[in-house]
Amino acid sequence: MTAMTPGSNLPLNAVRVTVDVAAPVRLDVSALLLTADGKVRSDADFIFFNQPTGPGVSYRSGGGSTPDSITVDTGAVPPGIERIVVTASPDAAGQSFQGIEPTATVRNADGGAVIAGFTPPQLGTETALVVVEIYLRGGVWKVRAVGQGYANGLAGIATDFGVSVDEEPAAPQAVTPPAPAAPPAPPVSYPASPWLGGATQPAAPAPAAPVAPPAPPAPAAGAGAGKINLDKGRVSLQKNQTVSLVKGGRPLLSQVKMGLGWEPAFRGKDIDLDASVIAYGPQRNHIDSCYFGKLSILGGAVKHSGDNLTGEGAGDDEVIVVDLGRIPADATGLVFTVNSFSGQKFTEVAKAYCRLIDAASGEELVRFDLTSAEPQTGVMMAKLIKQFSGEWEMTAMGDFVKSRTVRGMVKPAAQAL
């Protein structure tokens, strides 16, 4: 094996090569196909966990136990593509490479023989890195050690090479604060939610004594409708309405499923949406994100069913299982999101919904149907918040965001908690 230094290069002795990128922490690894002007032809030339294949280039996730890798078939790279850069960034938001320098191992993709290795030296504030590049020079494919860092994360790399990055909302749209309940209820001694900074929170009025006929599931009047529970069975929520996940005064069975579904608005047109859940601490601090490229977080307490590429068919398109009893104490909020990496807007989606299911019995407990749409690529569907009392509450959201990936949902979701 040849140990490379920054700027060094050598010819490749294999048509198909794989670049493994490893570090002491979990990494997001990707590749970009570049033309002679150093730009991608389109966003389709950006290969990563959410778009794992492209012309002559593919991505493989190591699942956290082995390194993520990029494989380049130089014989299948289309004419006009002269470089494939392999990039990496720490999975933890905002983490730099200082002290956790990655190592790239280049090997023959067919035989597995190691060709070269490279570890960039003395990294500091870089939060994303072009590790190596596979490039064509004089009719010969070569590999070059790069080690060029960016302090503004993967978005900096993508923008530099011409990928359209729209992770952040163009103008942060403030979520309308809940209106106070119409006749103020007398304050009740009840622990405040960790999301309200310890402020005193009046409890919702106690339900009326069961002398009248049962009322239909909570008429949704927005956040001002007050907190309800599951005593009367299945609950249909409207935007901003909250339900406490208790029944008969007792905590609900701890394991639940969040099913998310959608259909194409136009017959015959596939809709590839990605459902995710983002975990936060009591100070709205981002802990981790669970999506089809990272199917388990929080020690297995949150698990994802995997990706659905079309949105066709009856039933839930993607399911996220949440074992509330195993959620770590420092994770007190979960926000469930849906994104369209391919850029399709939610005006092209029909019948989008989320529903909470008792994992043991399969009984649907809570449902929220998205009744409106905006021409955006992301939506925050619902959130689960743990109260100081230990009970969990689910709130319907339905707030649209300009973001095609879960990474771009982290900040607006935190603001909406």
C-alpha cells in the first residue's frame, strides 16, 4: 500500500476502485461528479445516502459499524466527467475534524487489494472535507490525496461545486404561537414542560363528569382547544392540537409506532419522500436524527422501517417505532418530518398523514391528516414531548419548510418546539 500525502497522486491499476472513509466518529460520506469547469452537471451528480447511485459512482453505508464507502467504475463514468471528489463530514451537527482526522483507504473494488491510504494531517475547525479525488489526466485515471477542508460543512462543499443547496428556510417563518384558551382556566399545580423554560403552565380544564352522551373526538380548534387524552378512544387531531398519551389516568404502553403515508397527487407519478424523526434535549439541543440512512438511534429506542421510493400502495409508506420507555432521559422531544430530496413539492402530494399506533395491539390511537399543502419540499408533521410528570404528549404540526433533507429540518424543528 502507498501512504499518500496532501497533493500526491498515483495512477490506478484497477478499473473499479472503492474509497473507504473511516474516523473515530460516524461520518457522512458523499461524492460529486465534476466536469472540466469543476462543477456538477446537475444535482443528480451528487451521490450520498439519499441518492446512493449515479453514472459510474455508488455510495454504500457502513451502518455505523464499518466505514461508509464510494465506489467508482471508471469504465462507466460518462464522457465530460473528469473528476470524482470524495467528501466527508462528521454526522454530529457542528462537530469539527479536530482530533478525529479521517483515513481514506483506496482499494480494488473487485479483488479488495489495497492501493493507497491517506490521512489528512493537522485538521482544526473544518466541519467537512474533500478527502481524495479520482480524476482523468491524459487518458489515465488517477487518485490524488486532497485534504481540503470547509468550515461551513457539507453545504460549503456542495455549493462550491454547483449543487443547489436549500437546506435553510429562505426566511424563518415563525410558527404562530398557540392562542390562549378562551376562558382562562384556574391555574392548577402541575409541573411545567421542559420546553417552556420552567414557566408556570395552567393545566387544561378537567373533563366534564360522564353524564352526557360521549362527545365525538375533540373538535379541533387549534392549539386553544386544550389538551385531551385517549380516554374516549381514537383521537383525530387538527393542526396545533395536542393529545396526552394516557388512558384512564395510566401511562400508555410504552412502545408506539408513528406511521407516515402519502400518495401522488397525479396518477402515475412516483413520489419519493423520506420520513424522519429528530431527537432533541430539554434546551432544544439536537441529539440525533433517524432516517432511512440511519435506521436506529438512541440505543435502539427509535427505529426506522426503511425507504419507500414511490408512495404507491395502501397503508403506511414508512414507519418509525418509538420505545418511549427506553428513550434516554436527556431526549425529551421528537419531531417527525417528511422531505422530498428530489425536489417535488407537497402540492404534488395527496393524502399525507401521520398516525400513532399501539405497537403491541396494532390499534390506531391518534391520527393527523394534512389538509393543506404549500409548494415546499419539507414538512414537520408532529412532535412528541415528554413532560416533567413523565407522560408524553403528541402535537399535530403541519408546518412546511424549504428543505429537501432531514439535516435541513434540524434548526426549524428546534424553533418549533
